[in-house]
Amino acid sequence: MPRILVTNDDGVNSEGIRALAKALEKLGDVTIVAPVGESSAIGHALTLIRPLRLEKLADRVFSVDGTPTDCVNIAVTKVLDALPDLVVSGINKGYNLGDDITYSGTVAGALEGALLGIPSLAVSLCRRPTYDFGQATWAATTLAEAVLKQGLPPRTFLNINVPPVPASGFRITVQAKRNHLTSVSEGTDPRGRRYYWIDEAEYDWEPHDRSDYQAVKDGYISVTPLQPDLTNHAALAYVEDLPLSRVPAIE
């Protein structure tokens, strides 16, 4: 049976991760290793300045007081003692679309899997007052089954976003771009000290027929192939032509 590692950034007790793990059980042996609490918007952070605690909560269910990236590394070295056949991160309560994936702990869990050479998926669902994980678990298991059979190109993982309506199907997409606006609220605590709170700002998505944002807006399940390589290959020639002086000799 394939070995499947499940993680997330909403915490080990999130409804989304439990629904995901249960759905994936028909495909293989599932182990959950997830943060002990909320770790949203933590990105691809790795904890290096303090020790981490691993706790077994139930059979094949473990918590780590760290980030999703920590969880994947501890899972493969201390829980599974080997690389799993698949990593699935989610189901996140809220989309991870476009530029926002750079902040996402959910996406980071799958990214770490890809860096370790493991086929990986990140799964996110539209933010709602109440959640129905049925369609998201179906999408995750459908793609997981396909990836377990056919694999993925090296250093590639899939970012999946599921709309809140019955989907018209899957759509293979690219990352959307948006106009970034920073919103920071300011206040004073009971001791008179000033504090700041970063809010989710209002923003507009740039139009693009094949973007992940457009796909979910049109009622499709968005599937975006991602990679760790952030090199802007199209800009290499431009940078090579910059008027850069020679590095001075060091005496």
C-alpha cells in the first residue's frame, strides 16, 4: 500500500485535515503529522531557534509544535523513517490563489515535499461561514490517485483550489496576479502601548483567462503545477546587460 503523509497549517484538530485523511485511506496508509495549532500565513518557515516537540495523539496521528515545513521534515525522519509516496497538505479553510501562495503554510507543506523528491499536493477550499468538505476531498483523492499512478515531474507539486459551488470540472491554471494593497490597523493596548495589526487588504485580481482565480470564479476546480524555482528566466538576459562594474580585487 502507498504511504501517504497528510499535513496542514490549520492545526492537527482541524476538520479539513481529518476529512482529507479519511478520504485518502482508500488509496493507502495515511499518517497525519500537523501543527499543534494554527499556523496560517507562516509560509515556508523552518524552526531553527528552539527545539520542537512531537506528540502522538492517536494511531498514525501526530502533532508538532512547529510549522508545516517542520512537520514534513519530522514526519519523514522520525515518524515514517522514510520518504512517503505522497504528501497532501490541507484541506485549508480559505483559498490559496495567485500571489498569496507565497504566504501559505498549506502550500509550504507541499513545497517541502517536492523539495524532498516526494509527489505532493496542496488543497484549499473557499472560505465560508460553514464548510462542506465533500467536493474538496473528492478532488484531492481523484488527483492523489492519478499522481500515485503516474507521478509528477521532478520538483513539481500541485496547488488545488476548490470553489464553494458544484464544480464544472477541473481546469489546469497559472497563478493569478493582484494589485497589492497594504492595510495595517493601529491601536493602543490597556497599558498605553501602541500596536499594529496587519489586515487582509482589499485588492483586485488582474484579468487572465487561465488564472487560478478565474477558474474558481467560473466554478471550476483549479489545479496549478508549481515548482520551487523562483528564477525569472526571462529576465536573465536583461540582468546580464546591466552596467555592472568588475568586483575589485581583495588585498
